[in-house]
Amino acid sequence: MNTAVAQGDRAADDGAELRSLQDGLSRAALSWLHSHLADFALPEDVDHPRIDRNVTLKPLGELAQISQCTLRHAPPGSEQRRTAGELLDAAWAEMRHGELFLTLVRGEPHATYPVEFYGAFSEAGLRHEEFEEYARFAAGTRAWRLTEHDPTRKLSLLNVQHRLGLPPGEDPQDAMRRTWLGGPAEPWAFELHAGYALTHHVFHVTNWGSAPWRLPGEVCDYLALWLPAWLDSCLEHGYWDLTGELLAVAACLPDPGAVPVTEAWRAYAAVQGATGAIPESGPVPDEDAEGTFLACYHSTLTGTLAAVLASARAADESERSTGGAET
């Protein structure tokens, strides 16, 4: 057999195996998230200052974001798309169909997180006109422009302004250059904090994988060169949540085949528990153990994002390749 043909067949087999693995992982992860909808429910007094936003609003906002991404990228009629739609509807109901956003900004008029969380809902077509009027006003104030944010957080704000059709108020290219990834920092300086900073840089700039072309070429080259080493490091230390985010970053690149990820995906998928949960690090905790939800919800959302994005990009590339062969 011709060597090139044999290699092409092996690549096709690997690709089919990978898409099957990713499909199974995302279906199981979404099923686990759906079974834990009660854990995402907000307390009645969620707007009270004593309530910790990191264990109430933040999980729900992240659920909305990943559900919206799944709706955008999962195949029509798929189980993933159906489950994601139910999750997003449940999250919108928890936000009182948008009314809670108004309640939050009335209590914290200079806070930006309500506008950031709202972005995922609005992009999915779930809108609240009165809140959007407030967002348009807030984004034009000096307070919004001058409040000091972590550079990566600034990219999040610029992205949500783009989502809502608001003027950026700052050159996105300048904002990108101030982050760890936009620098870029020395690759050997990679550690957990830097890892999450660089992954979210990519998510915000590409709008969670929907606009890969927004990444500058030099950033893409840097990621293509160093992602394999960073993935190996995370896998070696059992940092499953960050592993999932790095795999999602690989799927956000304009050329999704630029990073060899087959072995990383095999190792990562083996970590998923029987119920569909993916631990943040270490082994999957017992499903009935206290704290399991908080220990697994974010990493399970991350796994869903990575698998759905990677599978969608691979399908797009395969379709383009097939179309090119026919012409």
C-alpha cells in the first residue's frame, strides 16, 4: 500500500475515534450538569451583599455561557443541543427572565459582572430591553472606562460590549498586548494562574470559539508551539480543569490541526467519571459526597466546551477538505 495512503487512512481513523470520544464526553458531561440543575439554583436573597457571588451567580453564569456555546456549535438535532437548550432555559428562569440583572445593578450600579453574565443570554436571543438600556448607559460612563481591571478581565468587558453592539471605548489590540499571552510572557513562566489567564484571553478574543480569526498570527504561532508542552504538564500533575481549557484553546485556533492533541484527549477522557462528572483535579469524588458539585461543576462545563468546540471544528475541516477534493 502506498505510504501516503496508509498514513491518510490512519489519520482518518484517529479523527473518527477522536470525534466519537468527544461526542461521548460532551453527552455525559451535559447529562451530569442537567442532573445537578438544583445545585445551580439561586437563593431568594441572591442580591444581598452577604451572599457569595462566586458560589451562586458565577456557576449559573458559566452554565449559561457553555450552554450557549453548545447550542451554537453542536449539530442540529443532537442530544447535546437539546440538553443545552434546556440548561439555558433553566438558567434564564433563575435570572427571572432578565429582571434579576436589573435588581443586581440597582444594588451595585458600578458592577460589570451583571453585564458580562448577560452577554451569553443575549447572544442566544434571550433579551431584556430595560437592562440593555442600562448596559448602554453604563458602558458609556467614565466609571466603566476608568475602573481598573485585570487585563484579561478587560478583554471580557470588550467582548460583551461587542456582543451587545456597544462601542468598545478602547482599542482591543492595545488591551490584548497587556495580557500574559499578548506579551507574550516567557513560556517557561506557565503555571496555574497564567494558564487560566491565557485560556480566557483566547475565549474572550474569539468569543468562545466563534471567531478564531480575531487571534493575531503571532499569538496563534506561540500557542501552536507551546500548547503541547503545557498540556503534558497539566496531564502529568492531574490539573484536569486547566487541561480542558487548554484543549478548548486548541480548538479556538484558526487552524485547529496546528496542535497535536489526540493523546491528550485520550488521557483527558479517561478521567471522566461514570456519571459524566470531570474533577477539577485528582480523582472524581463520590457522587454523594458533600462538595462534589463545587468540585466538579466548572471542570465538567470546561470539558463540555472543549469537546463540543473540537468536534465542531473537526467536522468543519472535514467538510472543507471533502468539498475541496470534489471540485
